[in-house]
Amino acid sequence: GAVATAAQTFFATLRGAKPVVTGVAVTPVGGAQKNAIVLFGDAGHILLPFGTYAKSVLKAKTAAVVYPQATGITEAALVIAAGLRQAGIQVKAVGYTQGQSDLTAPLTAAGATTADFVAPYGSAADCANQANALKQLGITDSRKIMTAPLCLSPQVSAALGDWPLWTYAIASSNYGDPTDKGMPAYQRVINKYKAQKNAPDPWHIVAFGQMLTTVRFLNEVGADRVTPARVLARAKAFKGPLALGSPKLQCGKYKKAPGICNDMFQAFTYQGKFAFKRASGWIGPPGK
């Protein structure tokens, strides 16, 4: 699962003795482990393509990034800013006190009212305040406001009446996407178990894809031949396509993060009432 607290202790206890298959690594700890397989990536890598999207799709020259100052969130927001700078975009990144409700001041300080691209970033608890502040400032262009899919949760829709009408960078399949060949199978399972309430949440999609892929590794090794070393070798060699995820993987691409297998996402613009419009195909970090 997505482990943040005590991730370091978890891996230290294992001492590399067993492979660890993760959907999304919340901290850099998972990706840094040689015995880790992070199928959908981590914030340090799958947020860099924000720069690719802003540059290639929007032709943006300026960008604003706003975020609450909180462990894990701050680091991820700064990765977004770094990706934008790598793409040659001028960026202002402004953090605010966690729990602050009126966010018009940090958005204004970041130049959001005139920026070509705006990236509000935070946990689900932050999304409603960010959405309200953007509306108050008259920033409503759905294509130029991009965030991670953390806002696509029941908590946010309950607070706002719907999810924010923004563009979402999604490193997994997007619920209901008619172009995704894996989505009909996922939806059949959701309908069978009457789990529609949480089905669109990307965390659930990631967990389901992670489970299917882990079972695949075990089956391909063979039930009578399963050992930690064989499973790890099979997982590291997997090139995709990933169930409900990226069309191609490359585990070990990053020397300092050998566990990271994906650094790509696809973008969707939310139009309300569970309707999304594709804003980009699968894209990677700037220049790659």
C-alpha cells in the first residue's frame, strides 16, 4: 500500500531479503531500495511531466505553484516546479500554512492571476480551499489548472458538490475512460461487488492494478518455483503494459531510485458529473 510513516523502518527490517511491490511510493524511501518495485512511480518522478504538459500542450511561458507547507506535500510541489523549470517555464512557487482556508493571498503571490499555467497541489483536505480561492480570483480555465488526482476523492466532492473542474495528471487509468482497454474489466469487478462509491478514486485503481500485476509475477515464476530472488528478477524485468497503468515500464531507469518503474502520466480535463476529456496521451519528463 501507500506507506509514508515508518517506510524507512519497514525496509530496514526486511534488509533486502524480500521483494516489495508498491503501487505508488509516497516518500522517496521506496524508490531508493534495490528490492522495491514501484509500478506506478513516485512524486519525485511522475510529477516532472507537469512541465512537459505545460510546454507542449499549453505553450505556457509562466506558471504558478501553490501548496501547503507539510511533509511530503512540500517536496512533491517543488518537484512540479522543477519539472516546469526543466521545460523552460518561468515559475513562482508559494507555500502556505497547512490548514489555512483563504488561499487568495498565496495564489496572488505566486502570480496565478496572470500565469499561463497554475498548479495547486495538496492532499484531499486542501483541494476544496484551493478550488474556492481560484474561483474567487476568477481563474477558471480548466485546461490551464492542473493537479494530481488526490482531489478526485469522495471527501472533495462532498465538500464542493463535485470535483474541481481542473485537469488531472493521472499515472494510472482514468475511471470510465472509453479508450482504456483495461477499464471495462475493472468496471465489471466494481459492479459485481457493488463498489461504485470509491471506484473512480485513483488510489483504488492503482491498488487493483498492483494486485493483478503482483499475481502475474507469481504465476509467471511458477507456484512451485517461487523464491524472493526469482520474483524480484521477474518483476524488475517487466516492461509493461501495466494493468490499469502505463503502457511501458523501465525499472532501474534511475540509478538513485532503482525501485521506480514509471515516470509517465496522462492528462484528463474534468468537465463535471463524472465526465472527463482527454487532454494528453502518456507523457514523460521534459526532454525525455
